[in-house]
Amino acid sequence: MPDTAPTLTVPARRCRECGGLFAPAQQGQEFCSVGHRHLYHNRVTKRGRQAYEAAMAWRMPDAASGKRGSPTPLSNMVDRWIAEDNQRARDYEAARSARKRKAG
Ligand SMILES: [Zn+2]
């Protein structure tokens, strides 16, 4: 009989912020660190505010003209976010590769 307790192996997950693999310490953990959880949620909160303003500017009639705005600014904003997210993913990947090369 083994003298050590069986260890539970938790499958590695990808951090929602950096995309790096990590071993979750608890069920449902989505981020590799508290810092990455904060970065992600701060960005989502800020973007939510910006999306609200853009959506209201699109759908609320202008007080003077009575006309509604255009969805283009909202659409452009989402396109910018996607480009930012893609660039961030490339930056995190480059940082991981640099750390691997440095570690040998
Ligand atoms: Zn991370």
C-alpha cells in the first residue's frame, strides 16, 4: 500500500487574459494569476461602458434633429477591440517565447 495520498490531477487550462497554460488551484479558475484576472475584468468593464455610450448614441434620437445615429462607431469600436485582443495575444505569446529562450 502506498504511503502517500493519491494526488488529484487537474487538467491544465488556458488563462483568459494571456492564453498561457496553468494548473487551476480551484474549480472554475479562469486566470493564471490575480493580476491577469484584474486586467481582464478592468478591460471588460471599461469596454462595457464604451459600448453603452456607443449603443445609446446609435439608437437615441438626437434632441435637435430627431434623427438616430449610426451603428458604424459601435461596429468600428468592436473591430478595434478585436484588433487589440489579437495584438495582446501576440505580445503575450512573444513574451512567453522570450522567457523560454532565456530559460534555455
Ligand atoms: Zn494569464
